[in-house]
Amino acid sequence: MPEQVFVPIASLAAFATVWVWVMILLAHFAMRRGLSAEERGNIAFPVPLWPVAPLLTLLFMGLVIAVLGMVEETRIALIAGLVWLGLLTAVWFARVRKNAVLAVTE
């Protein structure tokens, strides 16, 4: 496969994968924050080196995204990924959030 096709597709896949893992890590932080101290102590699968390891992982994911932006061949994938996230956010605010607020007030 020519490099002109492979690199943009591979970098789009890298951005998507990194974004998913960032969301998983942030969701895990949010879930842990909502637990009581007793519930946190009874977690069946504790994270080793909590919270240092997940924070280092978030920093690494940020580094990967930064590298995508620094390398000229992969920059377009970063831009496309950020535009896609912007569109998803706009749709969420325009349709989903409005419907969720209406459902709560009824």
C-alpha cells in the first residue's frame, strides 16, 4: 500500500485508539471519585499504583496526541479527529443534551 494512503489511515486509527483510552481513564477517575472509602477498599480488581499509574498513562496519551500534531504526515489525522470530536460535541449539545434536560424536567 502506498505510504500516502497508509500513514493517514494509521494515524487516524492511532488518534481514535488514544482518544478511546483517554475516555476510559477519565471515566475510571470519575467512577472512583463517586465511590465511598469503603467501596474503594472493596474493589475486586484494584489498579496497581493507583492513582500514579493512570495519571502517567494519561500523560503518555497526551504525548502521543502531541506527536501526531508535530509530525507533518500525521497532522491531518489529528486535525480530522479534532474536527470530528467538535462535530460530535455540537450534535450532543444541540440534540442529546436538550432532550435529556427535557426528560428530567417532565
